[in-house]
Amino acid sequence: MTDNGQDQLDFDVESGEPVELDQEDVESLQEADPEPARVSYTGSDFDAEGLVRRLKRGDIVIPTFGHPEDPPIETARFQRDFVWRRPQMDRFIESLLLGYPIPGIFLVQQVDRRYLVLDGQQRLRTLAAFYEGLHEKREFALRNVATKFQGLTYRTLTPEVRRTLDNTFIQATIVQTDGSTDSLDAVYQVFERLNSGGTQLTPHEIRVALYAGDFIDLLTELNADPNWRNLYGRKSPRLRDQEVILRIIALYTSPGTYKRPLKKFLNDFVGQNRDLESLSAELVETRFRLAAQLINEGAGPRALRRQSAQINTALTEAIFVGLIRRLDADASVTAADVGQAIERLLGNKRLEPAISRATADEESVRTRLAVTTQAFAAI
């Protein structure tokens, strides 16, 4: 986490433009896991024509981030939108035509034997588009290439050049997964280390991709709660708001189990509750929605902020967990009571360091949860 325990806004306040990874995201990605999971993988070579054929059949799948329309895909939603520009696409095809070496791709082999693209979507989509002869509903004819290739499509290649392309081998590293939590944690580790493009995925975006299921669906539903939305603000295009809800639920339902690194704690929690078999979704939903309502009506958005327009994640999770614990004991709490308790909390000297420095440390987490729990128990 950052030293001040705050997330950066997902949109620039003045321009409204989305921002990239904030410092907390970067530090979370870079924080070492003391016990990294082992991964099983093999190497294989695919000819270009065979890759395109498998893509068309659906034996190789390029999942689209943020669209859970394919539940059987254990590692769905890795990829962002297609980002290569035409010069990059043209030069990639030209490299293949010239027989130049190109980077390999990473695939994940699922239980159903399908391959999911972990890294290499731009190359595969470019290849498929060239074979199809279309890109963005326009003819895919090479332009940004050597003179002898300009204007050529796959269909107008000479037989010799076409065979060269068809038979070009692309190296693939195939990571094995059986869908278990340990297996997916290993894939998370691999993807995190490959996550170094122009638009990096946040830790939670990777998490949502790997652990798609009923629990992630619950987070999505809670993230749309109107009281929560007023408290948090605009929806985060990088899913930071959804991760805050995950942190609240994990700390509330697993008291005393938190241990750094934060990303592994959250990964393990989602993996264990992926299908909501051992977690009462109804109770969690009821408590979260009521807490959001009471905080919103009693104190408003300022309750989750500390001397800034930015939401303070450490403060937010502490207030929610403390209030939800109070609701467990007695739900007859008024918004006015909650507002007064939060007012006192914002001036609490013991809480201040636990939400502003080293906020991911176990002691900081224990301290802020204890302070807010005591404060709400007193109302």
C-alpha cells in the first residue's frame, strides 16, 4: 500500500480521463510472495495455420476482460481490448513472411483441454485477421511494410510465400491448471510477471480474471449498490471499488486471519469462496448494503476520505467492518448514531497512523479494526 493508505482516483478530476496504475497497485504487484506457488508447464510449437484453425474452432480462446459470458473458462477475462495499431500489425505479419524470429506465446490448458491465451493476444488476433482478410471490417492489405509486400493480403500471397507463412512455427509455453485454488494461484504468479504492457492490469483485474465465479458476481452486484456508489463515487474502470468491497468482506468474515502480502490474502479468500459454498452470500449482502446505507445517510462520502478528495481504502474497510460487526450484535442502529461515531473516529489519534502509514502491515490492520469495532460498539 502507499504510505498514506489512499487509492488514486480512477479519473482525473478536471479532465475526466482515466488514469493508469496508482502507487498502491504497483507496490502490490511488486510485493514478493514468501511462498510462491509452483507451476507446471510444457513447451510446444504451433504452425501459424494451425493456430488460426484452432482459434476458429474455439480450441484456443482469447478471453475478453470484463465479460463473464463464458463461465466454464476458469481463467476468463484476462485480456484488455485489442491495442495494436496497424503499423504494428503489418510489421508482425512481415516478420513472419521474412522468417524473422518472434516472441513466443503463453497459453493455459484447462480441464476441458482448451487453451486460453495468457499472453500473446495481439499476435494471435493479428494472425487471425490477416488470414481472414479483414480488420475492423476493412480489407487487411499490408501497408507499413517493404515495397514487395505492400498491398498484399493472405489470398494474394504467392503460393511459396503463403506456404512459408503457413508453416512458420510459433513457440508456445503451456501452463497447466486443474481449476483448483493452488493451481490458479500459480497461474496468477505467472501472469503477474508477464503483466508488463503499456496498460498493466491491476492486481484485482488479474484476480477477477482467474477466479471468475459466484463470488466475483456478488462483488459486481454489491458494487452497483446506490449507497455505495454515492460513497465511493464514479465506478472505477480498473475495478478498485470492487476490490475495496472484497477487502471489507474478507476482513469481516475471516477475523484474525489476515497476513501479508495483501494480494495473496485476497486471492486465497476468493479462491476458497469462489462458488459461495462456505460463505453466506445473503448475510454478507444484507450487512454490506445496510452498512453502506447508514454511512451514506449518517455521514456521506466524506466519511471515507482523509484530508483529500480521494477515498482512503484503509479507513473505508475499517469503518465498514467495525459497523458490520455492530450490526451483527444489534441491527437497530440509526444513521445519526453512525454519523456521530464516524465523526469521533475521524479525530481518533490511535486510528490515524493505522490508516496513513504501512497500512498493509498486520499490526496496522488489527489496530484500525479494533478501534472502529470499539467505536461502533459504544453506540
